[in-house]
Amino acid sequence: DAFIPKKQSTPLKEGNDKVVGMANTPPKKPALSSATPTGETPKATLNPPKGSPEPKTGGSPKDSVPKRGDEGLKNGSVAEPPQKTANGSPEAKKEANNWELEAGKHDSTAAAHRTKAADLREAAVKHQANNSMELAAAAEKKATLAEVEAIKAEKEAYEIRLLVKELRGGSEGLTARQLMSREQLILQKEQTAAQLKIKSAEKDIAAKEWEAAKARVQKAEESYNAFQKNKKTWGTKEYTLSQKELQLQEKTLEESLKSANNNASNKQKAFDKALAEHTASSGALKKASIELEKLSDLERGLSEGDDIAKGIFGEAKADDHMISDGYEKIGGHDAPQGIDGVYRKRVNGKYEYVVVEAKYGTSQLKMTADGLQLSRNWCDRRILKALQAGKLSQSEIAAIELEMKANGYKRSLLRFDPEKRIVREEPPPK
């Protein structure tokens, strides 16, 4: 939940505690009584998030005290003025989550503008290569305008998150992407639970149909075996059955048995399919429940100031930082001492790869058996596992690994400052 300064083609100067892209002045602190997080007149793009209480505007404090004769008075008593929601209370944290989601929308806007700027700059390079200087200049101008819009969106998100921090009583909470993920998981859980009921009923019906089909097979087998046992007797003069009639009856019984077996086989396949779908739905429901429980544990840990939860929060903020800068996450850690993230972004027609280690506050890089975290040797020994923990195919992983070895990769230490609410990039160890 930070305003994250970005590099431009012509970087702005920045001091030790100044934020790039904001004219070197700190953002205006949001007013809690305002309808917007900046304390200004509400804008069309910054309406109070859904679920937030309507603010009281206009008038003075004495206007909130009813006078005798007002509708609010009963039996001569004076009604209490409305109480402000206490920061850190469940109600305030709920409102904070709504504002955090609003900030997330600005994150998405900023990311879209930065992607557009990168595409335009790549187009400008191609125009220059073709000596189309006028087109190159136009593309550069549009890229700069896109970067300005990205900075505006990042500033809006930053100011909103100052309010979010205050409403949460100074503690951390879930990020916008985590909150959106929770909403999706809740919806997914509800849909999967409903689907599971249907799949359970389908499985029971398929099981009954399969049992009935097996019973018909058994009956057909009994009839066929009885015929085979008695057909010589039935062919005597006493039963007056011709050889042709016996052959016809035998063929009929054989076809009946074959049909019963085919039907039973189809019913078994239908049952197996219903069982597999039921198992898949049950697994999806369990997975959604586990992921929701993880987010609940994380939210609770952040509220209590748990160090492990803060570490996870720092990783989430680093992830937001890279994604807002146009990078795609292609890998992450599958163990406590693994790489936090592997990212890539196309620059001038080629992919630029970055290995990221995230830290919260003053947390430091740790020494391992392979050297200091984020050192070159430490990264080299973990890149493959980090890529395998992503969603890439084996062929994609092999190609990326070769490309990273051939062209190299950057290493970045991203530290989230809980006081200034920004992500700072620090140089990696040698």
C-alpha cells in the first residue's frame, strides 16, 4: 500500500526522504471525515468505496446536537451525537479494506499506463531505426504523457493508503490483490459447494444405475447358462424344439447378455466420470477453504504484528511494485529459503529478467549454506526451483533458464518502509 516512485526517461531529482513524481512535496494527509481519502471535494473516480459509511459534511459541531422539539428528542432527553468509528475497530478495518480495494484500482491504472509507455518507447526505437524521427518523437511524447498519468494514479493510491493505515489503527492488513483474491475465493467456494451437491447427486444416481446394470448382466448370464445346460434335452422329441428354434433362442440369449455387458460397461464409465468430477469439486472446495484460511491467518497475524506475517506482507508489496512497473511474475519460492520472485519484462524486443528478494522494515538478508541471500551463487542455485514453482511448462522453463544464463539477470532487494509506506530498491550483495 505504497506510492512507488518509478524511473522516467528523464528522472526527477530526489532527496533522501522525498518521493519522486510528486514535485518533491509530501502528499496531503487524508482527512477521516472527508468523503475522499485526500480530504478534497469528491471526484467521479474517487467515490467512497462500496460498503463505507456515508460521511457527515457541512455545518458545525453544535449543529449535531438536536434542539427541543426536534424529532430526535423523546421524553425531553437530548439524543447523543453520532459517534466516530474508532480506528482499529472491526468497522474501521472493514472500511479500510474498501479503501484498499479502491487504491488497487489506481494500481491497475498505473500499471496499464506504464505498460503503454513501455510499448510506445519500444515503437519509438523502431521508428528511429527506420529514420522516422517525426514518428519516434511523437511516440516518445505519448510515452511521457502515459508516465505522467501513471504517476498521478500512483499518487492517488499512495494518499488513499495513508487513510487505510490510519483506519487500521497503525497495523498492516491485506493488500488490494489479496482482498480481491479473497472475494474470488469466497465466490468460488460458494459456487463449488453448490456444484458439489449436484455432483454428489449425479454420483449417487450413476452408482444406482451401475448396480442395476450389473444385476441385469447377472440375470442374462443365468438365463444363458441355463439354456446351455438344458438345450440338449430341449432338442428331444418330448419338447418338440427344432434345431433352428434352439439356434435362434441361443442367439437371442447371447445378444441379450452382450447388450447387458455393454450397458454395464457404459454405466461403470458414467459412474467413474461422476466420481472423478465429485472428487475434483471436493478438492477444489477444500483448496479454496485452505487458501481462505491462509488469508485469514495472514490478516490476523498482521493485525497482531507477527513477524512472519510481516514478511509475507513485504513479499506482496514487492510483487505489487514489480507488476505496477510492467513486469510479469514467472516464478517464486516453494520453500522458506527460496527466491521470493522471478520477473520478466520485454525491453527493446528482449526479455529483461529480475530476481527479487523482499524485506519488511529493517529485516536483513540472511546467511545460508549457499552464501548470503540474493548473492549471485545463492540465486544461481535456486532459479530453477523458483521457475518450477510457477505456472510455466517444462519447455518454457528450459528456454528461460538458458536465456538467463546466456544474457544474465538483474538482482533486486526491495524493502517496504512501513512508516513512509513506500517500496525502496536497494543494491544487492556482491
